[in-house]
Amino acid sequence: MVRIAVVDYDMGNLHSACKGLANAGAHPHITDAATEIEAADAVVLPGVGAFDPAVQHLRSRDLIQPLRDVITSGKPFLGICLGLQVLFEGSEEGSEPGLGIVPGEIRRFQDEPDITIPHMGWNQLELTQPDLRLWRSIASGDWAYFVHSYYAAPKDATMTAATITHGSQTVTAAIARDNMMAVQFHPEKSAAKGLQLLANFVSLAQAQTPALRV
């Protein structure tokens, strides 16, 4: 059974994500220990809340470099919501530097008539990397659940794996490169397609774990 470290840094409810991973056949383990994160077959970094406290909590637990190392190592990595945003260099929400793994910044939605900020609720994905294994059995037009006022703006547009449109603004909803994947929406709240995404991540982790290859 694939071992997935779910990183605990006091930024959100981890148990619903763990339940989805467990239902997909993984063994998720909530931890804030670098040694356990490094020993896992794959890593999930969830999170809700504000950018600066998230980075501060990761720093206080000495987790910033271990997370960088895990991504560099090639292990499957999935960031969720705030777990996507902290991968960037910084955010308009705060002043703390992010992990700097993804060049670019986190920006606030621009005010427009007749749109709400935060962007909260269901929105349709437009897949820009449709062959990504994370999207298996997921298609453009499928719905996902969002709660955010800020969005990712990667410097390299080819990293964008999906977009959404809110008002007149089309923004990044997911990024992916090699083993690193991250989504702005909440898979654990996105009904069947969200659970499918978690199952796809587990399948990917199993395929890259030598002892579990069939």
C-alpha cells in the first residue's frame, strides 16, 4: 500500500483529504515530521487560510527545505489550495517569501461588477494539459469546488494544467510539471471528479513506487 504523507502545519482540515486518499487505496499519514515526509512514497500539502501564516508555520516546523527536497527528488507531490500558493515566490496577500519552487506570484482577483470575491463555489475546469495523468477520467467542462480570493500566476505559462474563468478573468486553477502537481480547488469537496483526482494521484504514486509495481 502506497504511503502518502499529508503535511500538517495547522492550516486547515486534513481529514477529508485523507479519507479520499484512503478510499483510493493509499495509506495516508498526517505528519509534521521531516523524516516521515522524506520516507513517504508521495506527499500531499493541503491548506486553507492566509499566505503569510502558512509560510510562517512551515518555517517554524523546519519544513520548507524538506518540501523542496521532496519535489526535487522526483516523488509525486500534490498541493491543494493554499498548498499550491505557497509553492510560488510570493503573494499579494502578504509579505512573506514563498517556497520559491515555482517562479511567479499569487495575485488577487480584480474587482468587477457582478462577481464575488472570494470566488466561492463551483466552477468549470478548462484543461490545458489534458494528457496529465492527474486528469484521467476528468475532462474540460467538469466542475470543481473553489474558495479563494487569490490565484496563481506562474511566469512559465506551460506549467498551467487547468484554468477557470471568473467574471472576465481567466486564471490558473492547477499547475503541473514532472512529479509536482497542485490544484487551487478542493478535490475533497468536488464530488466524484475530486475523488477521481485523488485516486489518480494514488495510482500515479503506486506506479512510481518500485515495490508496488505490477
